[in-house]
Amino acid sequence: MGLFQKFASVGSATMASRVLGFVREALIAALLGAGPVADAFYAAFRFPNLFRRLFAEGAFNAAFVPLFAKHLEKDGRVAAREFAEQILSVLLLVLLALSALAMVFMPYLVATVIAPKFAADPDKFDLTVLLTRIMFPYLAAMSVVAMLSGVMNAFRRYFLAAIAPVLLNMMFIAVLLYGWHQGLHDRDLGIAMAWAVVVSGLLQTGLLIYGVVKEGFPLSLRMPSISPSVKKLLFLAIPTAIANGITQVNLLVGQIIASAEAGAIAVMNYADRLVQLPLGVIAISIGVVLLPELTRSLTAKDTDEATRLQNRSLEFGLGLTIPAAVGLFMIPMPLVALVYERGAFLRETSEITAAVLAAFAIGLPSFVLIKIFQPSFYAREDMKTPMWYSGINAILNIILAIYLFGRMGVVGLGIATSIAGWVNALLLGFTLYSRNHYRMGSDTLKNLSLICVASFVMAVVLYFGQDWLGNTLLDAPLLSRIISVLGLVAVAATVYFAIVIVTGAVPRDQLKRMVGK
């Protein structure tokens, strides 16, 4: 399977999850709007997610995947299994202890870290504590999922790990539909959603256990011990944990700032959900596939193949991300209104959510570039450079967030995030270039230039199309709005892809194979 086909395999699974995520967010928006229960739920859900991204998907995966892939390539399956079992046992012990401590001290954590401004509303504060306690075991389940996903990815089995998050959204949708049918009170619905998170974590764990067993690579628990292999992983993981910790603290600071404005946390999550469709499909598929592939190439000292992988990743990533960012920036209001505006989600909420979405869209290509550049450092076991740049990103983001929030409200947080993302991406790219770890090929440079030209033409089409359709995009009956918005998007996308295909920026044979896959 070629690189583009691997991206497409992961991307298609992630697309399914993101589409269901839209359904989930639309239901939450209709049932809870941007009210206190929505604020409490999103604040509570972000906390275990913070540690999941820090320990499981962030530091752990960045350190584990290259080491496991090298064990597999050089020492064989038996040595790789022994390494994985040692890591699994230590990981579980640490995370179970962390979960127990966090659940005991949750009121203090909510009052000082998660959402200190909620203290002014005792009901909202107490609900946030309860929801966070219910959902925190999700961290342990998802850490196991992340490790087993790394094992599967090292075997070049990408699809199962990518499809697992679908279970989370399926559980959400089932609970939300049940709550709507039964007429549950907002607070009871929030609690039911928290339990859906925990159950989905168990289901995802079971799915990945099935995957590694089917691969003929079952893992057993051992007595936890700090072996040389564990020490090496910790040595590599600590800088990445710091980098991810800085990033997650950065997000948490943004949440603390946003908690001063009623409904702001929910609005940011609604806007982020729309951004996560292209970001998740593109960035996640690249991040999942590129790290093990680069590790193999660099282990074999095949620098030409490593350069090819990065060139193709840039073409694939930016070829889809730039037009997506243009679309989200040009027509945010019709998109937000179509997806969310019903029930408790009012027009004024759509307007502020659309403004935040446009701010996030500015930084969308930078977030994908970071996912393309970071694996080149991790595959070389250089964890410190991304750590320092994450620190610069966080400091800049916090300074800008504090400054812009006071002048622009929640929209300022989105702008701060985008500016900091571009600074991080440019630092990573310049460092790779200066160290001669990556030189963009002339063909890739030409293709990216053509992609930018095609995206500009697409922006012009969206501008005049939106002006021509007028209020049909916002105030017509639902069916008319669906046809108008999807029609406008389809025309703009057709123009874009026609240009990049005719000019050769996206080779026809690769596009056909991706669509077929």
C-alpha cells in the first residue's frame, strides 16, 4: 500500500468519526446550547482529555512507536513483545495511581486549574466536579488504546486504531437521542453523557485488544519494573511530555480565560468541532502513518526515501488543508448556522461561533505542518527541539490570549491560537532545513504554489457565490439551506480540484488510487 493510500485508509476512518462528531455536537447544541451544563461538561471532558493527550497520544506515542518499530525491525517479534509488555505494565500502574489521586482531589483541581471562574456558580462548580470524576477513568482506558494503536501502526495496520473513536461518538449519539426522547433534565443529560464517555473507553480498549490478538501479537501483564528499555522510553518521553504538557497547559489556560465569559467554553468547542473535521482527517492520518514510516527509512539510512515521505506528506496535507481553511474562513456563518442553529442554539450564538471558527481557520494549515514536521524529529529520537518550540508556542499563545481576550472576547483566543501555531510550524520547518534533515523538492514547491493559486480562485468563487445566494444560506427553510450550502461548497471544491488536476499539482493516478481506497 502506497503512502497516499495509507493516508486515505486512516483518513476515511477518521472522517467517519468526525462526521458522527458533527451529529453529536449538533445534538448537544440543540439540547444544551451554550448554557451552564454545556460549559460544565466541556470543561470536565477537557481535563481527562488533557492527560490522555499528554501521557497517551502525546509523549508516550512519540517515544514508544520509534522504539517499538526498531525492536521489531532489528530484534524480531519476541523482543518487541517483551518490550511492549514491560511498557504496558508500568504505564497502567502510573495511570491508575494518577487517576485515583485526581478523583480524590477533584474539587481542588476544578477550583484552581479546570475552571476557577465556576466557583461563582456553586451548582455549575459541583456539576463540573462530578462530571470530571465520572470521566477521569477514561484516561486509563485510552492510554491502553494509544499503546495498542502504536503496536498496530508498527505492523502497518492503521485502520482499526483510526476507527476506534467512532465508538465514542456512537455512545454519545445514543445517549443524547435517549435523553431527548425521555425529556431528561439538562443536568441528568450531562451526567449520562459522562458515563457514555467511560463506556466508550472500555469498548475502544476491547476493540484494540481484539486487533493485536488477531495480528498474532497478544500482550500479557508483567510485574512492573524499570528495565533498561523502560528507562530509555522514559528518557525520550520526558521531553515530549514536557512539550505536550506545555501545549495542554496552554489549552487549559485558554479555558480558564474563557471561563470568565458565560458560554465561551462551549462556543470554542463548537467552533473547534468544525475545524477538527479537516484537521482530524488530514493531520491525524499523516501523524499516524508518517512516524513509523520515517523511523523505518532512517533506521535503514535511506535518506532519499525519508525526503520522499516528507514531500508527499506536504503535498497531501496542504493540498487538502489550504482549501479547507479557505472554505471555513470564507463562509463560517452558513456552516455554523446549518450544523448548529436549532433549539437552544440561537442566531447570536451562531454569530460568535462563526467568528471563532474563522479565527481558527487562519491557523489550520500550521497545525497540519506541525504534524508533518514533528515526526522527523521524533524518528531521530530528538524530543528536545519540539519541546522548546512548544514552550515558545505556549508563552506566545498565553500572552496573546490575555491581551486579545480583553479586547475581542472569545474570538481573540482563536486568533492567539492561530498565530502561535504558525510560529511553531515555521520554527520546526526552519530547523529541519538548517540541519539538512529536509529539503523541499522542486516538484513539491511547484505543486504547493499551484495549490495556493487554486485555493485563491476557490476563495473568489465562495465570495461571489455567498453574495449571490444571500439570505438563502441563513434564513431559508432547512432543506433549501442544505442544498444552498452544500451546492456552494461543491461548486467551489470542483473548481479547486479541476485546477490542481489539470495543472498536475495532484497527480491523477494518485487521486484515483486514493478515491478507490
